[in-house]
Amino acid sequence: MNDSATSPAKTSVPLSRGAAYAVLAALVLIWGANWPIMKLVVQAMPPLWFVVTRLAVGAVCLFALLLATGRLEKPTREDWPVILSVSVFQMWLFMGLTTIAIQFVPAGRSAILSYTSPLWVLPAAVLLFGERLTRWKLAGMALGLGGLIVLLNPASIAWDDRDVLVGNFLLLLGAGMWAVAILHTRRHRWHLSPLQLAPFQMALLIVPACLLAWVLEGPFRAEWSWQLIAMIVYNGPLATAFAFWASVSIQRALPSTTVSLSYLAVPAWGLIASTLWLGEALPVSLILGGILILLGVAAIATGDVRRR
């Protein structure tokens, strides 16, 4: 996987198609398992302070890695727009909104609603950027979104519970914020690589995020335990440092439609992990929806390979 900037033109080379799919598989496993973990973490510390902790630990890990491997470089002026968009829309708004919402919504359902970004990405990718929808991608879109419709059962929402309604709204809003980042990273001309920019994207908003957390949640506090420490360690290097580098790398290496629909495998795995770990309910609708989503992902991947 070539993740370094090329010297003559000073531009970063995207991942190969095969490497991008391998990274995507690892990302699905890590992010899917993190939904029940986040549900447990927000019971031990305030959600916005958890976001600050994730970003800080992730930034330290990546700065240390780049410094040790001699690849730490100052971002170019051309890369600052994507630094800002990923930092604000994907790392801060998406993560912050979903972490707040998971207090009120089951982890499995939170994973599903957070990954409705295809509903935002697909129209823009096709209408604004002219991405073509092949028969395989159309089939995958129908299967994936059909599974999402099955999973988003309105009868399961407690309409008289204000916290539940707010939580569901925040999850959908977070998905929209992530869609903005997906579209931008796909169109941006990279000079430094996603790995080199990721720690700056994480560190950029740590101070304002701390101020916001202090205003809304008061001083930092946590119910420390070995379990909480282990979950923060999982979130820092893996679910934040690796995962956000991986997601941006995938977003620039694969078509937006492929990325957005393939990400639907994350909530499918998140549902399974939440059921096994937290004992959340797994009705027939969740099983059927998960199967449809996985079939859709397979169709999208097949169509992307056949297009080469």
C-alpha cells in the first residue's frame, strides 16, 4: 500500500483497488465492534469528553508513528481544505453527534442510522459528479437500501420519548455530515497522504472540542476501571487513528457509491456485536435487513471489480 507522497509532483498516490478492499474489510470489523463499546463508554464518562479523548489519543498515536518513520511533514496549503472538512464534518460533527445519540438509542440501531450516508451521497455523486450506476451497483443499491428500510422500522420508535426522538435525529444528522466529507475527499487532489494529514485533522479541533465539552458537560470526569481503560485504548489507536486514516484512504481510492454502500456492512456487524455483547434484541427484521445489506455490499464490490 503506497501511502507516501511522490517527490516530483508532490502528490499522494491512492491505495490500489485490492488494498482498498482489504483496508475496508478491516475497517468494517473495527468500527462494527466499536458500537457496543461506545455504548458502554458513555455510561462511564460524558460523550463529548469521550470524543475529545478519542481524538487526542488518536492524534498522539499517529504523530508518534509519522515521527518514528520520518514521514511527519507540514501540510501544504492545498491540503488545508480537506483537513478542515474531514476534521469538522467527519471527525467532530459525525463522531460528536453519534456519541451523544448513543446514550438514548440502542447500539445496534445507532449503527444503522449512522450509516444512512448513502441516502445523502448517492444523489450528489450521480447528479453532481456524473458517477455511473452499473447494473451491479443498481442491484447493490436496491438490496442495501432495501435492507436499510427493513431495519428502520417506524413501529420500533417510541414517539412519546423525547430523548429517543432527539437521538434518532442526531444520528441521521451525523450521517449527513459524514456524507459531506466523503464527497470532498473523493474530489480533493491530495498532496500529502491521508495518513500524514490524519493527526492534524484530529488535533485541529481538540481545543474547541474541550471548550464545548466543558460548557455543556462541565469539567472532565470518568468512572475509571480497567474495562474503561481497555475500551479507550481500543478507540484511540484502532477505532480512531487507524479507522479515520482507513476511511479517508478508501473514500479517495474507490467510487463514492461503492464506499457509501459498502459501509453498510458496518451496522450489520454492529448489530451482531451489540446482540452478542450487550444482549440487545435481534428480531427477524434485523436479521433480514442485515442479510439484504450484506448481499448489497457483495453486489457493489462485484460490480466495481468487473468495471476494471
